[in-house]
Amino acid sequence: MKKTLLSLMIAASVAAPAYAETTLSGVVEVEAGFVSNDDGDTSDLTVPTVELGIDNKLNDKIDGHLLFLYEQGENDDNIAVDEATVTFHPREGTDITAGRMYVPFGKFDSNMVSDPLTLELAETQEEAVQLGMSAGAMSGSAYVFKDDENGSDKIDSYGANLDYSNDNLSAGVSYLSDVNDKAAAGVGVHASGKVGAFNVIAEHIAVEEITLADDTTTKPSASNLEVGFDLGNDRTVALAYQQTKDAEALELPETATGIAYRMPVYEKASFAAEYMNNEGYDGAKEDVVTLQVAYEF
């Protein structure tokens, strides 16, 4: 039987000699959610995210990575292979990665509990081959993949990003020829910085014209602006303002405004609370309170 790409990833990650370095990591999140809108009040207890990662470094030239993901209500409530990659390091500052990955389009940094609208619009998972390079504070990558949603039978989708980062400032730009299976190209820009106890995150994603199921077209975009404050002892508070344009058909709110607080509980556990006010394109408003306990190892 012909070996699949996934079988090669697993072989590289778990069938290495005994001297190879293998690490396990994981995340378990439990949330209580309270929603109030024109239809009334609802509440729920969920396990929104469970992750288990396996990283195996055979030597300085090759390593493998697997990430299993469970998201309640997604993928028919089954565990999925979220990431599966093999990375080669032919020389210092140069990496070649192949497999299932989230391609480096958009940064999606956030201090909030919920995902930013930029991620909801543009996060893109593909089976790709990526060339990454870095030198000092500069880094970048280029990658190719075959997108099954645009009707092509060829590896003809592609993207690239360029980033600058130091201890206090990060900025970058990225391009993707097919954003999140929308058969349309997109551009993303992001920047973040620290000044004393304050940190600022800003990002904008714009997608070219896409055709919807009813043959109408739209050109969606999303922006995220956050200001965080370090209270000390790993406690943070953050304010966020998010906005979309022409994204009503994608079931995204027009604006989202919120505040979040995060604090450690024990060494590997944390507690977070978030309030978000979402407003739809039709003017409907929704208040969402989320309480989260997360354990990372």
C-alpha cells in the first residue's frame, strides 16, 4: 500500500532511535459561557479545546511535529490531526517544512479569551511545503499548496510573509493567493509593541472579492486593536476593539468590543474572564461573558 504523507510524519516523529529528543505538550480548556441577546439568555459549560502535541528532534537536521486537536462541537466531536509536519534544517537560518500546517498568513495575536475576528476570517490550514529563512531580527517564508476548494487539480496556490521582531516591537506583512478556502487572495498586516507595562496589538486582514453561494460577491476584511496592561505576577488586563466590513454573509459581527482579565492559578493553570459586546450588521447586539480555566503542560 502506498504510504500516505501522514504515515511519514508519524514515522519521523515516533520511530526515531532511542537517543532522539521527544517532548509532549498539551492544553485543556474548560469554559462557562453566558450569552444575552434579543432571543433571551443562555448559558453553557464546554470543553472548547483539548490539544496534545508530540515533538521529536532526531538531530540538528530534522524534526517531526504532531498536534491532535479536539474542539467541542467541531469535526463531529472527534479528535482530529490538526498539524503533522516534518522540518529539515539544511543550514543555520533555513528551514524546509512539509505537511499539514496553518500557513503563516496573519498573526492573530490576542490577549482575549475568544479568537479575534481576523482569525475567524482568515486562518488557513493546508497541506503545504514551506521554505523559511531568518537573519537577525528579520524572518520570512514562502510556501505552496493545492487548494481543493478552488477546483484546481494542481499545486498552484501560494503565499509569503515577511516579519521583523525584537524585544519590544514586532511587525509584518503577508500575502496568500487563496484565503481559508475562499478562492480569493488576501493581504495581512500586523504590528505589536511594548512600552513599559503596556502592550499594543494591531492587525488588519483584507480579502479580495469572493463569490458566495447565491452568486453575489463581497470583499470582506477584519481588523483587531488591543491594548493590554501587565499588572505584575503574570496578571494581565486587556481591552479590544474589532471590526469587519462586508462580512455579514460569513456570519461575523460588524463590531466586537470587550475586556479580558487573566491570572495564574497554579504553576501550569490559569483563570481568565472576558466580556464581549458583539453588534451585527442588522444592529442586533449580543453580550457574552466567558469564564475559562486552562491547564497547559
